[in-house]
Amino acid sequence: MTSPHTIPTTKLNDGSVIPILGYGTGTAWYKSSDNGINRELVDSANNAVKLGYHHLDGAEVYGTEEELGHAIKESGLSREELFVTTKVHTRIADIPAAIDASLKKLGLDYVDLYLIHAPFFADTESELQAAWAAMEQVKASGKARSIGVSNFARSHLETLLKTAKVVPSVNQIEFHPYLQHGELMEFHKSKGIQTVSYAGLTPMTRASGGPLDPLLSDLAKKYAVSESEILLRWSLDRGCVAITTSGKETRLASYLRALTFQLTPKEVKEISSLGQQKHYRAFWQEKYAEDDRI
């Protein structure tokens, strides 16, 4: 086992502190049905924690909150040493019940960050605003230290902010060089909303063979890391908190190398520029038109 790595943190708009690299329990770990505890995930999460990933990202719809709860209990770490995120989706119509169910599965009294998983449940502006008001109540109750959203476009955020008393702490979005969302990140900055990226390795996984490949290869050689770590570093250098995952301990350990160097501003700009030559969305394609780059 590699010795634990101390992952740097950044401060959210409510004063909470979040590690800039997190371990996710979606994608490969997603459970379409409840077949009992997935011990492989529990062990992987345990390994991640031992490596230094104290930011753990889950969601109601992943079906993996119980596994995350087991890993948290087995970690041996105090509650204050962990930053735990989960998201509401299936039970969006009753957010107070949803957070209680999630906390029970996680074995926790509170989560550090609670997110509306996606805005697409709402047919009207008032539905979205009512859901956010319920999220604000969850924060007020102490069951979530911070609240935010996920997969929101600027239009969704603008709708929410019309009536919000609490500005979302984060918007967790699919973000990588082939999906840069136009001016969304600048909008986030103007409102004090932290961008959290997921699926950041997409140009090396689902969308390889694109215009970035030669540059990623060259930069990986320059910094003596993998192309995946270059992509993670690019997300971090763009100001994101990055969520990543793997079932392989060696890969999780290697991702930490993204914390050991920085790309030059020119390299960040070059990756961004080349990335704009290709558009690829790995998730929520049915909700966004193919040419929709937000």
C-alpha cells in the first residue's frame, strides 16, 4: 500500500473546505438492481481512503450509498477527516425523506455536500425553485453542511437563483476538453459557485482517437505521467474540483501524481483549444442536443 497522500483543499462559498480530488462511486460501480452489498466496491473505497482520497462522492441513484457507508465505518477515520457527497434524484419529490434515507444508508448524521443530481425533473421554473427551497431546509437542519447542484446548465442556475436564499456551493458537471460548456465556468465564478468535474478522462476512454491524442502523449512524456493524469491536471488547472474513480488501486494511486506538477498556462490553453475541435458528451446525451455545448 502506498503511503497516504494529503490532497489539497479549496474553500466553498459558505466557508466549507473540500478536497480538490475525490473518489467517485458512480459509472463502473452503478447498481441497476439491489443484489446486496458489493464487497468489491467497499474494498475499493477503503483502498481509496488509505491512499488519501478523503473526499467520497456518492448518489442515491447509483445504488452504492450502503457500500460507501461500510467503507466509511471501516476506514477508522474520524467523521471530520472525511468529506462525503451524495445526491438526490429518485426521491426528488420529497427531499426531506430523501436525505434521511441517504443518511441511514451512509450511516451518517450529516453529509458534507448534498446535490440535486439533475434539473430535468422540473417542468416549470417553480418546481425547480421549490426543490431548491427544500435543499435550503436540509442545510438549515444541519443534515448537509453544504448544498449544490449537478448537471445544471446556466439557464437552470439562473432560474434557481431568482428565488434562492442560499447560492449553490457547487455545480458538478461532466467537464473535459471535449465538453467545456462555453461560458458556464465563468458564470460559476461570477456567482461564487465551484465547478466540480466528473468524467474528466473521457478523451482517453470513451472519445480516444481525437485531436488531443498527440498532445496528451507528448505532455505525458514531458511530465513522466500518464495521459489520464494530464487530463486530471488540466481540470485542476482550470479551477475544478475533480471526481475520478477506478476499481484498480494502482490506477487510483497513479491519479495522485496529478497533484505533483502543474501544466504551464500555455499548455492548459493548448489543451483547451484543441479540445474545442471535437464535441463529445458521455452522459445525459438524451437531454442535450448533439450540437449543444453547454
